Amino acid sequence: MKHRTFFWFFLPTALAMLVFIAAPLVSIIMQSVFVPHEAVLIESENCGPFGCTKSTTVDQEATAQLRADQPLGRFVGFDIYKDRGHLATAEVGNAWRSSDSFGDFFSALGNLPFYRSLAFTLTYTFVCTPLLIMLGFAIAVGVNSLNKAVKGFVIFFSLLPMIVTPLVGALVLFWMVDSRGILGNFLSYLANDPTLSLKASTPLMWISLIVYGIWSSAPFAFVVFYAGLQTVPQDTLESAQIDGATRWQQIRYVIIPHLMPLVTFVALIQLMDNFRVFEPIIGFSAEAHATSLSWIIFNDLGGETRQLTAAATTSVLTVIGVAILLSPVLVRTWRDFKGKAH
Amino acid sequence: MFMKKVALAAILATTSTMAYADGHGCSINARVSIVGNEFPAIQTVGAGAQECSGAEVTTNLTADHQKINVAGMSGNPAEYTSAIIANSSIVALMNEDVIRPLDDLVAKHGDGIKPNQLITINGKVMAVAFMANAQHLVYRADLLEKAGLEVPTTYEDMLAAAKVLRDQGLAENPVGGAYKAGWNLAQEFNNMFLGYGGSHFKDGSAEPNVNSEAGIKALEMMKALSEYMNPDFLTHDSNATNAEFRAGNVAVMNMWGSRAATMTDAEGVPQEVVDGFAIAGPMTVGGGSIPASTLWWDGWTVAKNISDEEAEATFIAMKHAIRPEILEDEEVAKQAVWLIDGYEPTEAAVGVFAAAQANTIPYPMLPYMGLMHTALGAELTDFMNGSESAEQALADVEAAYTAAAKEKGFLQ
């Protein structure tokens, strides 16, 4: 393609990327290095239905002056990145020096909000992604071998988890695993423990969230693989059959190698998606047992006093996390590209 | 003849609109947009403001109001012209300077508002309160009677009662509590902490002070109570706890006055729950005399970043919504402990009145209290889960609060 033609083709995309990707990135990076001005506090007398009390309030006039002088706030560099709510460099250093064993060190890390949520986020990402790929593949192979009459119906049914709004899907499952819900009751019957509660136990809550994650994302993998299955070369498949390959051998040596690029694609998208896990935590009210990076951002912005800088810092760290996660795939794509160029 | 008809029609039209406006006693000429929490009394106020004619009145009443009100009032012009808030949430609006002083509007349109409804901060009226609220005991009189128990007046009594109720098989999990991780859990801690005589900050400063004897005792009492709660308690907010009570699973619990009145109104509540439902004052703890609860007011504000016409229209509509005549409706009268002129306490109000009479401490209206509340909500769960000691949990709260307060410029 001529450079000129390429330029005009690419321009709309480039503009959209500038507005929707580059600008927000610049914005969160800016917000993460500036914090609000030091509060000018004054003593005040507050009166209301319960009488008057001496209290403290923010001096609005002085603050307005500060804000007018420096509209961005105080520049603090990487201070917020290093504070306890984020990378907690000082706390991690202390934990390292004072811990006798790795176990101690990791339990000290688990007490810091960022590392605790990172632990869940990574577990969720790396357990969900392979399992949902396998499940999606199994469904795709199964559906592909169905007879035409029921195929459409089964496809629609398999796509349902993806059609349901994530938050609603999470709530549905939340009520089902409630100690009085159908699944919760069934599990406590199986375990023969009437006090068993999924919502009160951290490991069970993690498992519920992961099960939800697989359930809600498997249809995506299924759709992609199902489309891929339609392109499997019939000649190769037939010759494999003539050579006496079993069904399993056909899948292992013909279908899977053919679908490998799609597996990479699904893994890429799902790694990104799962790293941003958020809705199930809200839907399951799982804050006490599992938090994610996205949940921290939500919590910082949702308190009575919003912490914009803290939220922006966690956002930047999330972006960096996604970049690290995707780097192996990106490197590979880049190598393939270079390979083709030669 | 034609002209006459037109004139007549015009006169008829104007008189009919006038009549319409008179009928509701409220006409405005600029938009009003309200954001607020959603419980019955606030819904009444929202609907009252919408009776006004002449311009559009929209409401957005949601439990997530605190997540959107500052953002919705920061723009110029602001999306919301009024936020219905409480003594905790007004602080965020004050910190960000998005609400306007109401002195001029009170002088012009404020007749009928009682002086103690006016929330003044440093001499300026910043909000108009319309109801008082507090958490207090609600219980099942029938179950307590069956077990031969007195109505608990202290948390120690409540704990003892819970044991008896469970041992006698009257209720598996007799204690209810809005202990959901986050805001609710932090609020229950605040109650208990103040009941033990704690104070959140070192005198006159923003330095945290929760890692103290009172803090540890408060956590231990909460933990002891939670043993008698539904094991899912860390996922139960006020709505879920109420549902447990309505289902007849709970015998004693600390609940908001604003929710107590309508507790048994829902559909499908068993008759014994309706009949046995009773309200009492807040409980004390650890031999203290001040109840382990906090006093609240709910009121409305007017946004700063709007035109004077909109501010005036908002004031008129909101004042209309809390006019004394709304109390003529019995349903409305029992929805809350109204601060409105002419309010006669109903049976449902005994809890909040008892709280006020027992000198319950109002929820602290400090610029940095919101950060403390958030830190408590996020860091106490490890202790309630049993994976951390009380001292460690409180040390974490102080560390999380300090990091946040440094960011917001309250601590150096």
C-alpha cells in the first residue's frame, strides 16, 4: 500500500486512538503526580438540630486562592505511587527486613491493599483464562458436531452468559450461592454442613468468582473457535480419517494446530479483560475476601471524600500491568511481522 | 366577537394555571434537579418538590448518591441544583466548595422553617435539615417474651439474649446487623467506638486515634455479636439485614430509625413478625452512659454553580417539599422523625427520640472523617474474617487513613 493511501486509511483510526486512548492516558498520568493543595483548616462553630459544636472546616476562600494560583494542585512526583495504598515501598522494605521467612514476608505483603488485590487479580486472570479457553473449545467442538436442526438453538443457549449484563449475571449467581439459595443449599447438603456459607469463606468466594468468570467469558471463546472450526481444511481432516486417526487424534493433530492463532487471540483479549475484573466483586459483595485493581479505583472514587490521585495512580499501575501481561504476545507478533518483512 | 372569545379563553387559561399553581402552592420558573439517597422519607421529599409547576423538576434518588453528587455539582452549570445529604455527606460538598450559602434565600423565602432546621457552619446557613435519624434497637417482642428475656439496653445484654435465643432454638442467628464490608461495617464500628468513649482523631487535629483501647474493645464486641449473625454478615447491608428481619430470622438488631417505621410494611412479612415487631432506644456498651450510636440529620442543599434563578427555584421547590402540611398524611408522618414544624412523634419515632435524649453523639462533621470512614470500611474486614488481630486491623486503618489524608492535604 502506498504511504499516502495508508495515511488516509489510517487517519480516522489514529484520531480515535488519540482521543480515546492517548488523551486519557496522559490525563491519568498527570493526575497521578499532582495532589490537592494542603487543606487550609479553620476552627468553626457548626449549629444544627442537635445544638452547636466546635468543629473544623475547610477555609474556602484561602483554598480558592491556592487553587487559582496552581490549578493542577501540588506536584508530588511519584510519592503517591510509593505510598501505602499503592506500591508501599517503605512498608515492603520493612516487611522484607523484619520477616524471618518468605511466608512471613508474603503475609505482610497480603496486608497491603495493592498487593492483596494484585494477588487476587493475577490468580483470577491465570486460572480463568486457560479454563475458559478449554471450555469454549469443548463447547465449539461439541456444537460443531451437532445436527443442523438443534444447532441454532444450542448456539443461542451457549451465548446467553455473554448476553446477560455482567453485573446482573454476577447477582444471579450471588443469590444462587447464598446459604439459602439453590446452589448454596445444595453444596451444604453435599458437604453435610448446614452452616457452610460460600460468602463467609475466602477460598470458596475466590472459587465462586472464578467459576463466574469462566461462565461469563466462555461464550466469547466459543464463538471465536466455532468460527475457526468452519475453516478447518476438509482434505486434511479426510486424509487423517483415512489414515485411521481417532476423533481425539483428529482434534489433537489437525484442529488444534489450525486454531492456534485464534487461541493466541482469545488469550490476548481475555488476559486483558480478566485483569480488569470488577463486576463480579461488586455483584458478589466480595470486598471482604477479594479485591482487584479496578475495585480499588472504584473504592477510591466512591468514598465520601474522593481520592482522585490515588485512583489515577492505580489506573496507571493497571495499564502497566496489562502491558507486562501482554508483552510476550506483543513480542511474538512483532517477531512474526519482522519475519514476514524479510 | 372573535376577539372577546380569545380574551376569554386567555383569561380562562391563566386562571386555570393559577388555580393549578395555587392548588400545590408552588410555582417556579427555573429548572430543579435533585440528587439524594433513596429511603421512604427522601422519596416523599423528592415527590413533594416535583409537585411544583412552571419548570421541570427532576430527581435522581439512589443509594449511590454519594458517588455522584460531588461530580454532578462540580461542573458549571451544575447538573444537580440540590443534593439531599446528611451530616456525613455534606462534608464532601463543603470540602469541594460546590454548595452555596443560603442566608439570602432563607431571608426571602424562609418563613415556616424552624431555626433549628438551619445547618449553619461558621455563621453561614449551608443546608436545611428536615429529619433526624439514628440507629437504635429493633426487636421481636414475641421471641424475647418466649425466652423470658428483658429488652436489652446494653450490647452485653444483647449478647446474652442472643445466646439464650439460640440455645432455646428460637432463632439460629438471632442477631442482625448491617456489617457489609465498606461503609456499613465502618459505621457499626463508629457506633461501638463512640459507645466505648473513643474519639476518632487526636484533639483538634487530623491525626488518627482509633488504634486505642476503645477501638480494640469495639472490635471485640462486634466480633462477639457476629458469632450470632448469619454467616454471610459481611455481605449484608441495611436492605439485606431488613430482609432477614422480615423473614423472621432475626430477633434483635441495631437499625436505622428511617427504616424502622416501614420495616413490616413489605409484602409477605409473616404475621408473627408484624405483631412481634418493636422499637427501643439505642444500646450502651461497656458500662458507658452515651449510647453506642450516632445522631444524624438529613437535609437539602443548593448548588453553587447555578444561576440565581435556579437557586431560588430550587429553594422554593425544596421548601415546598418539606412544608408542615405534608405531615397531614399519616403515612408520611411516620416515615421519619421530621424536624418540620408541627411534627408529633409517632410510635415509630421512639428509637430516635431516645437516642437524642440520651445525648448520643452526632456523627462527626469533620473534613477528614470521610477518609477515616473509607479506611475503616476497607481494613476492618480482615479482623471480622478472623484472619488478623484487632491491633493489626486498627494499625492498618490508621496507616490507610494517613496515606489518604496526606494525599488530600489534611496531614503533612
